[in-house]
Amino acid sequence: MKKKFDCVEMKHKAALKIRKEIKELGANRELEYWKKAHQQLIMRKRRLLKAHK
């Protein structure tokens, strides 16, 4: 049986994408990357909560 959605595969693909994006960044630039990602996540959560209400 073939799964329609494999969450482990999705997680691995996302982790590989991130590793490729940050592999040559210095510590400060990597920290900026994660801060930006965190802010984007907060904004997405707020939009989803607002849409749910």
C-alpha cells in the first residue's frame, strides 16, 4: 500500500532544504536565518488564528 502522505519523508525533505540554505552561512548569518524563520512562523500562526475566529 502506498501512502498518500508521508510526514517523515516531508520532514526529511524540509531538513535537507534548510541544510542546503544554511550550509555556508557563518554563525551570525545562521542566527539571522533562524530569527527570520521564527518571525515568519509567528506571523503565520497569527493569520491562522485570526482566520479561524
